[in-house]
Amino acid sequence: MPWAGRRAWNVISFLSINMRTEKRKGFVGFVQRLGPGLITGASDDDPSGIGTYSQVGSQFGYGLLWLALFTYTLMSSVQELCARIALQTGVGLGASLRRKFPRWLVGIAILGLLAANTFNVGADLGAVAAAGSLLSRGAIHALWLVVPVALLIIVLQVFATYATIFKIFKWLTLALFAYVITAFFAHPALLEVLRATVIPHIEFSKDFVMALVAVLGTTISPYLFFWQASAEVDELAAAGATNRQAGRHGLRLSELRAARTDVLIGMAFSNLVMYFIILTSAAVLHAHGKT
């Protein structure tokens, strides 16, 4: 295949992970064309993040709703930068750092990321196990579910293809819309919600500052930077873009637009879910004195 034709095919493949699947119209086709940005955004609403947002909503009511808009601009900028780096270099963020910075400095950064990810994975596994125990009405203890859940994730990562995992994750993101739907049944105070959304509320207290840091920490997580870049590279590889890092002398505008659109939609989805989790917790728990 000629070079120009191969590049054009790679751009088309970038917009759809499955080259053999005919693009559909409507909502299904729209979801099908979304890529790493959506998955990264959905991963930000992990079990530990959901727990944090719920706690913040129950403790401070609608007071921190404004963080959804505030963090959206930060997340979108950083994640788009990570996507650009991956598209330009053809390698993940770790490999790109190793090319530009001393090994010892990159090693410290990677070790810090490893430590943070370990704690995050532990918290997520514990939350998933607790949810499973809750669904069984306590018949199955949470500790008995941690290992099976971890093994299932490992099996998927080792034996399933990237395209398969991508499809599973993409459609599982739709489950997060349950938080959006639930908020409308909670009957929140609309004027108070609107005011809290556009007017920042700050309290100079220890609990409020800790809640603020917790939301920022769980929303703008370091692993998202590496995930975004790695997902872009994996998608290019799945689309047949071989030898990406060799002879790469710039990006097509269509590639950048596709990546930017994907990131903006993914981060908007992430923050939308975050917003409605806080809103629902505030309307259901905080409004009834359960903090």
C-alpha cells in the first residue's frame, strides 16, 4: 500500500478500533467512534473516586459542585497533551520521558506512579468486593470476592486482545449514566444547584480543605496521563499503524482533531458523572442530615 494511502487508512482506523465493523449511524455509531479519551474519562470514575464524590456530597452538600467545571479544563488540557505526545512519538509517556530526561529522574517518577497505582488498585478492588457483598445481602463476605475479581481482571489483560477489552470497557461506561438518571429522581433544589455550580464555595476549615484535595487528587490522577498515552499507542497498533515511532515528522490536522474531540468528550463524560454523584449524594444524604 502506498505511503499516502497507508496514512489515510491509519487516520480512518484511529476513529474506529474495529476496522472490519461497518460504522453505524445514530447513537450507536457515535459511541462506536469514540476512542481512548472516553475510556480514560470513564476510568477516572473508579470505585474509589465514586466513594470520594459520594462522601463529599453527603458532607458538604452542593458546595463542591463547581469543581466539575473547574477540573474539566485542567483534565482536558493535560490529557490532550498526553495524546499529542503519543501520536507524535508512537510510544507511551514513560518511553517519551526516558528519551528526554535522565534515567534516575524517570525512575523516581515511575516508582511514585507505581506506589500510587498500587494503593489505588487496592482501594478499587476493595470497593468492588464490598459492592458485590452488598448485592448478595451479606451472604458473601467482601474478602472472598477480592481475589476472584483480581483474577478476572488479570485474565482479561493477559489473554484478551486490546480490541476486545476496549469494546467491553466502552460499553460498560454506559452504566455510569445511572448516576445521572438517579439525580433527577432525587428532586434536588434547582436554584441552589445552579448557584453552587457556577459560584465557587470555599470554607477555611480542615475538613473542607481535605475534601477539596481528595476530589482534586482522585479526579486528576497521575495514572490517567500514562493511560491516555498508552491507549493512543495501543489503538494505533490495533489499527495496523506499525513502526509508528520511526520516521514520524508531524501529525495530520485530522489526527489532532480526532484526538482532541475524543479527549474533550471523554473528560466531559467523566466530570458529568462526578457532578451528578455529588449532586445525588447531596440531595439524598446531606439534605436529610446523613453526613
